[in-house]
Amino acid sequence: MRLRLWFPRSSAELHISPLVLHGTPCLCGGWDRQQEGSSARFLACPARRRPLILFPPSPPLWERFQAWSCLEGAVLLDRCKVRGRENPLNSLSPGEGPAQEALQSLSRRLQVQEKEMELVKAALAEALRLLRLQAPSTSLQDPGTLGPPRDSSPAAPPGLPPTCSPSLVSRGTQTEAEMEVEPSPGPPGLSNGPPAPPGGSEEPSGTQSEGGGSSSSGTGSPGPPGILRLAQPPQRTDTPRRNSSSSSPSERPRQKLSRKAASSANLLLRSGSTESRGGKDPLSSPGGPGSRRSNYNLEGISVKMFLRGRPITMYIPSGIRSLEELPSGPPPETLSLDWVYGYRGRDSRSNLFVLRSGEVVYFIACVVVLYRPGGGPGGPGGGGQRHYRGHTDCVRCLAVHPDGVRVASGQTAGVDKDGKPLQPVVHVWDSETLLKLQEIGLGAFERGVGALAFSVADQGAFLCVVDDSNEHMLSVWDCSRGTKLAEIKSTNDSVLAVGFNPRDSSSIVTSGKSHVHFWNWNGGTGVPGNGTLTRKQGVFGKYKKPKFIPCFVFLPDGDILTGDSEGNILTWGRSLSDSRTPGRGGAKETYGIVAQAHAHEGSIFALCLRRDGTVLSGGGRDRRLVQWGPGLVALQEAEIPEHFGAVRAIAEGPGSELLVGTTKNALLRGDLAQGFSPVIQGHTDELWGLCTHPFQNRFLTCGHDRQLCLWDGEGHALAWSIDLKETGLCADFHPSGAVVAVGLNTGRWLVLDTETREIVSDITDGNEQLSVVRYSPDGLYLAIGSHDNMIYIYSVSSDGAKSSRFGRCVGHSSFITHLDWSKDGNFIMSNSGDYEILYWDVAGGCKLLRNRYESRDREWATYTCVLGFHVYGVWPDGSDGTDINSLCRSHNERVVAVADDFCKVHLFQYPCAHAKAPSLVYGGHGSHVTSVRFTHDDSHLISLGGKDASIFQWRVLGAGGTGPVPTTPSRTPSLSPASSLDV
């Protein structure tokens, strides 16, 4: 008998005379496989000490080794003999050189590894005796082994068809796909494995976890009960055990080769299974990097998704008979933005005004906030917030129309979730209805909008805009029509402020880095684009030119006051020699300094003209607020407390009331006589840590500004804050609410009394940052996930004040990202940076539960792990594994909130076990959303912005919230399962 292989592209034929092993002839000639568009044949040749693979000429000669078996499942070829006029391997063209070099390299490697390959050959021979299954529906046992099977669980999980056996899981690496095997009789020697030793498992160290990556200390699992496992023959006592931890270094290579051999044997079993199904693989390939796809096991016991091409297997709970019975649409609950904590004063100007209605308007992230002060600082006595949320990226500046109703807000440039650029734009909107009236400059600005100003003399008919391009383009726009009337390059230096002369709209002033420019604008009879702008530079003369001039204000007599980085207030006017020049923009007209007054130590950040004609100035370094009379005579002053920072902006409220924005993102309210108190406060740097109180409407935050803050969700105010001295990254309340644990970036973690704010415990575990801390539901344990790949477990006293080391959970191969406790407080589910999902028996000694299938029905007190069967549908298509930063299930287990890397908060139904499930999407954050948590009664959801340092408090409306179910949004999910609603 002779077999023939034909290579289509080279027209070469390979004639093979197969010999036999164990006396059974080979009846087939190979197995077709697509390789770069060509058909290839695979052969295994044990006589060469390892498998041989033949490829067609166009692809590389070989890419990897793989075993091959006859489709009849009988034999391996013992020897291959090449006949014919020409050996196709010697006639490959044009890649003859590389092919020969590859053959020589293979020959050298085979010679070096000859002894090791003997073991592979022996293992493959043993695998031949395991080709057939003995009993499909019961646990199989080696005939030579006495005693009961490994466990008393049924051979097949509930719900499996009687003619199918559970899927065969490779004992090599988890990146190999799980395949099904049809039941059929087979030879002796096939077993479900020996009984598991007490406190352990037969799974070897170094196998794969549910999540994908290889674990350094036994993170694998033998799979669900009834899954076939290869047993060591009882007569071969010299074969090293795969789970042996006492093997000598010389035996380790043999153990590694034995594991490879077992994986190759599974390939042989898959060949027979493929043939019995007509050659069709039920699982598609993982796809390329960045892919996120899901496949359902034909037997309905697991679901698999891929992140960055790595498989993540999740077992379906036994109570779910069909995935179709799970909810698939968006949730009935919705979110409504209730309160925004914080104010962007750290790095922005022109950000605080008072409207005609008495509301204070300012911005943070992508939201413009309209705040009405109540009876107390943010209290319920009439205080409240409304929000304009029309922007798609961070707001940078504001201007209020002379009518006190209309507002212009400019945003920065950005990118959307697909990487497409978002162009900067100016929105003109009505502060009473929160409706957008005009969109100005879409596509006309670069990088962002830096400064805005409405004209005053003509009732706000025009809007002046300065963008953040290199030339800082200055443009004038018609507000009613949204058309550009004039544009000019202003300067290559930073422009920090712009304004129209309130008595003459043709006069515009800009200031910034080392300059004050006076512009004359000729409208060009209102024709778009025909206007002209001419510039005159302010002359400093004998006065020192400051480095920055951040602010200016127009006086009633026509003079201009500027505040600079030297702490001086300069008075500007036209030179006396040129004041007789007729007309505006005369060739000899210049602007110079009329007077100078030293007002502050350090820079002056803000100037404000009051209704009585006096001027207020706010200092940076000295934090003083000074009122100036005619001739720049100081009348009154007050000092801002140091922990609020320097003065950033000033606005005049009703009567003598003043509102002050500070550089530490606080908004103060008061007057010069009585002092100031905070009404809005926030963090000043990136936020990561968030936890909610177990029975009060309070929550705690921490971040890179080293501040630990406790917030009152009902009063919308800061309860207290302390300086941690280090970056706080995670936190969690004890179930009693008496203490809170905080994890830092140095491996330290603190326990603080929530009433006295005293540190009752200070412990360090390793020197890597801590990413998660979580108390058990009964408060007896504290789990701490670290970037050193370990979970530290501590026993906790009843009041939470004392902790003692209980153990460590060792087994993850990457840093810990999330973890949750079971409802009984005995088990932990954890995720890691390489997409592992592991389960731990804490009460049993912090043991790794290798059989993940047995944890499929376990109930979890919280669900914050981003990987798991109940939440895998939240992952977007094409995700790289880092797109979701945080996840939280509501306490009533109805919805799941998700924080993503694209500035969005999502709301899904729970469980979310459909690939690319639809969701409600909520914007407002201007940076990646780092964390989300529900309050204790699910009435609110808290979300943290990253770089924007914002805290959003959302009210949950509908079936799971405190308000009525709103009307269905006009945009409904499409038939595609990847649809979502932007709210």
C-alpha cells in the first residue's frame, strides 16, 4: 500500500510506503489543513524521534511541530520512505536555501535531544491505548486500581445530553482549545484519575488558570467532574509524577517533556473526534491580538471569550439551563446626574461667574455646573445643582452673555473610543432650559478653546475666541448666525485672557505671557470673513516686563488694570502725546503704563470689578483677597486658609457676598468681613480609591493628591479629609462602619477610625502598590491584593481595629486587579493583570481551588471582578483587556455598573452573560473612569474620574432606584447585540 501527497504549487509528488506498528495497517494519508491559503499534509514519524511536518512550498517549511494520527485511530507511521523522480523538499523554489537550512537545523536539534525524544515516543505509544472511551456516562476507573472513583459527583454535569461526554480539557496549556469527544469503547488504562489527596489536587504546578495566563504555582484546574484525564499506567513506576514537588533538577526536563507528550496525546484524541463530527471544529480560532470573541461549548457547561487572543473559560451555573433565558436588553433602571463634587481651578481660568438667576456657573470635566447656594454649604436648604452636558470633551473656559442667561463654553480637542479626533468647539446655550442654541467654530479651532468673551456695548452680538494652536488664532464670530467675521494670528506666546472693551466693541484686549495686546476690529459691514484685526502692543517703558499677565479688567473711565506674575497691578491708558489723534487705530496711537501698585507677594491670578466701582484682586502665593478703591488704595482684605490653596477666580454674588475659586479645586462663599467657607470641594489629582459606607449614604475617596476624603452623599459636602502622605489607591469599609482600610502605593495599608480619624493599624506587605482591599461580609477577614501577585489575608477583630496575618493566596502569575468574597465569607474570587480567574478557599487555609467547575454555583457577596460568567457580556468588541477599569453589581443584584477607559459609565442588566450586551451609556467625565460603586441602598451610584479629579453622584431611577421609571429613551437598541444607548 502506498500513499501519495501532492503539493499544488510545485506539482511535486511525495510517495510514502507506510509500515505498521502493533500490526495494524495505516489506512489514510493525512489531514488537510489551511496554511496561508494552501493545503498542507501532516505526518508523524517516530523513527525520526519527533513529529515531522510537511508544508507546501510557499509558506515557511515548518512553523511548529504537531503530532498526527490516522483518522481510523489505529497507528502511527513507524518509518517514511520517499520515492519518485524528485524529492519535493529538495525541489522547493524559490525558497530552496531557507528550506535546506531549516532541515539542517532540525537535524542538529534532533541529535542533541535524542534521549529526551525517547520519552516522547514512549508517551505517544502509551497514548495509543487511550484512544477509545470505556463508558460515556459514568466515571471511568483503571481496571488495575481498586477503590472508589475520585469523587462521588456524576460523570457529566447536569443538563448534558446523554450521548455526549464533557469536553476534553488539555492538561498542557489553557491556550489550547477545549474539544468534545464522542463516546466509544476503548482499551484499559483510561481513568478519571486517582482520588485527590487531602487538601490538594492532582493538578500539576504551572498549569493554566481559568483566565488564560500560566500561573507560577499551580493555577490550573482539572475541569468539571467527568472530564477525561490521562492516568499513569500502574506498571511504570519510574515515570516521574507530574504534580511532584520533590523532583530533582535533572528530572524537571523530563517532566516538562512528559507534559508536552500528554498535550500531544490530546491532539491525537482530537483527531478522532474531528473525524466523528465530519471534520468540523466547533470552536473558532481565537483571532488576532485585541480580539474579543465568545464561543459556547456544545455541551452547555462553559463559555469562552478571548482577550488579546487569550482564551478565558467560564463555567455556566447549574441553575441556568439555557443562555436564552437570561436577560438580554438594557436595564429598566436609568441614571440621572445628581451632584458633581469638585471644581476645575487647578489649571484653568475664566471659570467662575454668577448668572442673573443667582446661580453660580463653573465647570469640571465635560460638565458645566449651575449651582444654587442653599441655606448652608451645599445643604438641603434650597441648594442644588443643574448640569449642562452637551460637551464631548473637557471644558476649558466660560463666558456669560450680558443678558445673564446665555452662556458660551469652549472645550478642548480629544479622541473618541475608536481613536477618531474630536474637534474643539464653542457651545452657546440657554442656562434656563439647558438647551444648546448655537455651535460655533466646529473645525475652525486647533487643540482647544483657551479664552472667550462676549461683546458688551452691542448687547452681546459678537463673540471673541482664542484657540490653543501654536499661533493662538484670534477670531470674532456673529453669535446669532455662528459665522466667522474676522481672524488673525495673535502670538506664539500663551494667551491667558481676552475681552471686549465694554464701551466699544471694536476694541479687544488680550494678555498672556509677557504681553498685553490692544486690537482694533473693523467688522467689514458684517460680511463673513471681510473683517480685519490690527494689533498694537502695550509698551512697558521704564517698568519691568513681567513674565505673565494672567488677568485684566476694564475700569469705568476707560483705563485698564492688569495683574501680573510680579504681584503688581498696572494701569494702562493711551499715551498723552497721542490722545489728540482723531479716530480709532491712528498710526501714532500707543498704549502705555500710567501707574503701578505692588499688591501681592507672588502672582495675581484674578481681578474683579465690583458693582460699587471698587476692584478685587486675588493673590497666588499670599492667598490674600484685597479690595481696592480709586487710585489703587487698599480698603479691605481677607486671607484664604492655606488648605484651600490660592485664589484662582472671583465672582460677585448678591449684596456683599463673594464667591472665590481656588487652585485646590474648592469653591468658597463669604465676604471680606466674615471670612469664607467652602461650598464645593474636590480632589486635585488623579483618583482611584472608592468605597461606600455599609449602612449610610456616605462614601470615601483617595488618589494621587494623597488626600483621604469622606463625603456626605445626602448633604453633598465633605465630612472630613486627612493627608495620607502617600498615594492612596484603594479602600474598603469594615461591615461595622467603624473603621476603613486604605491601601497605598508603597505596599502599606492603614486602618483608620472613621469617627476620630486616627490610624489604628499601619502594616506593610511587600514593596509593590496595593490595588484592592476587601473585608469579608462577616468582617472576620481582610483580603489585600498586591502588585506582587499575592493576596494577603488577615484575621480581623470584631470592631475591626486589630488585624493579624492569617495567610497568603499564592498562585497568580500577574498583579491582582479585583477580588470578591463569597456570601459565607469562606471563599475569594480574584482577577489578575493577565486575565486569570482564580478561586481560593480562605477558611481552609488560603488554598487554591483547582477545580473551577465546582465554584460555578457559589454566590458572591459583591461582584467587582471584571472577568466572570455573570459579567463577561460587558466587554466591548475588540477590547485589549484594559478597557474596563471597574465594575460593580448593585446590592439587589439587578444591574451592573461599569467604568471604562473612554470617559463613560455603563449600566447593564445583571447577569450580563450575552456577548456584547446592550447598555445605557452616560458621559460627563473628561478622563478614564477609574471606579464605580453603588451606595448601601442602591439609591445612588458614585463614579470617579481619573485625570479630571471629578466625583459624580448619579441617582438610580426606575425599578431598582428611588424615583419613578422614566420614559423609554427615543433611541432604542438595534438588533445588534452590541448596541447601547447614549444618555
